[in-house]
Amino acid sequence: MTVTLSQKFIAELFGTFVLVFMGCGSAVIAGAHVGNLGIAFAFGLSVLVMCYAVGHISGCHLNPAITISMWSTGNISAKDTVAYIIAQILGGIVAAALLFFIAQGKPDYSLAANGLGANGVEEGSPDHYSLISGLVSEVVLTMIFLVVVHGSTSKTNQNVKFAGIAIGLCLTLIHIVGIPVTGVSVNPARSIGPALFVGGRALSQLWIFIIGPIVGGLIGGGIWKLYDRK
């Protein structure tokens, strides 16, 4: 069965929507109940379940950093890369819009005070980490993430059926460590949606969460290529 580009587009849009809605939603709606550990698992579990829901359609990238890294290693065409990135960004925006709508149903909700799970550094960082610390953490964490993504989905990996579990748990680990620093992006689409609605500092610092993950993703793909068995 041939999968069309439009089917892949829909799969990436929906998968990214679920990731951003459930991940950021865990912070905005359930954060006070589940804490950082719960938020970390919400992001990881979102990717894990989407891997098995849409992975057979699009590969379940849900992240421009993954798509660009896959393109750099020859695993996806330029045409599909552009379509995937557009779908991912749209999915993140729709998720942020719906989350904002739901959050306003709580009488004491304030966009300025409670946000939408946007990422940030300095005053926008949960623990007030510097811009340099935030940028380096995004590069390093995305690098680790992409080595896991490439390695676990490689055709030479005999355990490829378990790739979704490895990728989901890796994203959980990344959030456990990185939430205090930036709130964790490692995914431009995850950052763009909330930042567009929050505006201000979140929007002015958005470049960190676009450039950092892309650079980290390219480095991760390069590292994987060093030891990949053809």
C-alpha cells in the first residue's frame, strides 16, 4: 500500500497536535497536580503512543528537528521535509489555540501568569537559567534525542518494533533533566504554537528553540552516521 504525501501530512499534523496539546496541557492544566515528573511523562508518553498510531504512515517525526536531521542523513526527500515541517507547525498552533481556549474556562486563569507552556530563558526559565545555558541545553538534549531516534529506527536495528518505547522514554528523560532550564523544547513546532499566543518574551526568545534543536538534530544525525552499520 502506497502512502500519499497528503496522508503523511495529516498524520504529522495530528501527531504533533497530540504531542503539544497533551504535553503543554500537562503543564498548564495539570502541572499543579502532577509536577515536573508528570509533565515529563506526558511529553514522553505522547510521543510513544503516537509512534504506534501514526508511525506506519509518516514515521512519526512530529518535530522539525527530527525531519531536518532525517533529511540530512538521506532518509526523507526535500519535498516531504517541507510538507512535514508545515504540518508540524500547524499541528502545534492548533494545539496551542485549543489549549488556550480550554484554559480560559478556569476563572482565575491568566495568560500572563499561567502561560501556555512556552519555553524561555533568563526570566522565562523555570529556574532562571541564562541564555547560553538554555541554548546549550537545547542543542545537547536534541543531539541525544536524535541519536536515539536514528538508532532505534535504523533498518539494521533488530529491535525496531520497540523504537516507539525507546524514543518516548528518551524524551521523558530529557524533560526530567531539562524542564528547570528552559521548560524543554527540543522541537521547534512545540515551541512555536505556545509562543505565538503568549507573545512578548516567549516570542522574542523563540529563535533559541528553533536554532538550538535544529543544530542539535544535525549533530545527532552526524554522530549516528559515524557508527551506523550499512
